[in-house]
Amino acid sequence: MTQQNASERDRVSIAQVEAAINVWRNRNPSMFDSDVLVLCAEARCLADLYGELIFTREASVSRGSLTQAQLAALAGALA
């Protein structure tokens, strides 16, 4: 295994975050609450991460910088 492959595993790409959000949105469709679109908790915490990546123009983020909720939402999307 090369060092590059190991470091790639330690990062989550913006595409992976987007895909996980879509998984959660398909599992738990958004609901309207007083004309406001409400995402499930998993999609919401990943949406925050996705927004940060867009704002900072980053293509990926270190797994070590993620919250437990974000890690659980990413893992749950793969289950």
C-alpha cells in the first residue's frame, strides 16, 4: 500500500459527502414544517459539512476533523 492511498482513506471527498446526503434524503425524505424544508438529522449534519467544503473551496476533509455525528452519518449511508 502506498502512502498516498493511506492518506486518501483518511480523507472524505465532497462527492462522498454529497452521495451520503442523497442516501439519507432517499431513506428519510425531507418534510415541510411551516413552509420550511427540514432534513433528517443525518442529512442536516452532512449538509453543514458540505456547505463548509463549498465555502472553503476544499475538495476533501480529514476524517479526524469530523464530528462523531458526521462520521456516523457517513458510515450509516454506506450500510
